[in-house]
Amino acid sequence: MGDIDKCNPNLIFKFMYKLFFKLIRKANLGFLLLAFHPRSALKTTGWFKSFRKEKVIDKNNQPIPWWTYSFNDFISDKLTDELRVLEFGCGYSTIWLSKRVKEVIAFEDYPQWANTISKRINPASKIIEVKSIALFSEYEDQITGKFDILIIDNLGNRIDCAKRNLQHLNESGVVIWDNTDGSDWFQIKELMLMNGFKDISFTGMTAQELNQSKTTLFYKSNNCLNV
């Protein structure tokens, strides 16, 4: 290379860029890049903002489901305004879903939380307050029609919840089961396999949390999400 090439600003920039990243790696300072790089995954997902504010929100302060980021990305463009959702335990997922589907029916046993979320969902959706989500017999008669999506979160009785409520799914219905990285995973998988479901899991980070989690989609052939 001649003198002109050696002084080429683009070549100098590339050299300095590579040197900078080499030093960052050697010094084990990658966390600084996560915090300050404009395309850092933790910045583009809004993780830093959610961690700071202790809310399940994206980079624009909008509520998102407390599922893994990878699952949120996967399902967001598969939802349509024709879908009905049955959810046990309301939250930011209820708000997020109510803007993307036809209807969300959620059961919640914390009145104050139910009231807070109710103010932020679309008119077609509804949060039904119950004494205890664990006592299915108290509110089973309030579940009318068939649903396309059943959501089971980190409830203490979630195996029983699935057993009792799979009957409310359409033939093309799917189940979103969050926090499937626990000790009950083999029970969950066995139950769903017995009912003819396949599964695909998404492991990764979630809003505001430091640890990884896992969200699993259970589905059959010709399902409503076209998976």
C-alpha cells in the first residue's frame, strides 16, 4: 500500500474500531458496550429502562408481556384481531394482547391489580375478579365459548389450571405457558403431550430480570398461529 492508502481516513477508522473492540474484549468490559452501544440488544429491547423503572415495558415505555424477549418477537406478528384469549392472572400481557386480538378474558384474584389493568385494556376485553384463581369451581360458569389462546403463567396450581381449561380451547387453539424452566417442566410436557400438543420453547432474558427464563408455546397441526 502506498502513502495515500496509509492515510485513508476510512482505513484509519477501521483500524481504530478493531483495536477498540479488541481492548474491550481483553479487559472484559463488554458490559459497558451493552449499556452504551446504540444497537445494544439490552437497549433496543428496553431492558435497561424496564430494570430502572421496575416495570415490564419496552424502550418506548409501552407495556409488554413478561415473557422472554425472543418469544415476544416470535408471536407479535402472528396475532390477529380474530383471536380470543383466555388468561389466568392479568398483567401487562393483558394490556399488550388486548391491542392485538379480538378479546382477552382474564381472571385475577388481586382486586387492586385487576382494577389497575382494567383501565388500560380495550373495551372488548374483560378482567374478572375472583376470590382465588385456584378455586376453579367458583368461576368456571363464567367461561363462555371457545378460545384460540390459553395463557398459563407462574401460578402455584398451573398443572391443574391446564387440566381444567384445555377444554375451552378451539381445535386450532394454542397454549402459551410461561416460566417453563422450573422443576415442573417434565409434568407440563407430559400433560401436553398426552393431549396431542407439540412444543417449542424460547429461552432468554425478560424485562427487568437479570436471570434467563423460558416461555413455551404448545400447539397442534393447523393451529391458529400457523406455526
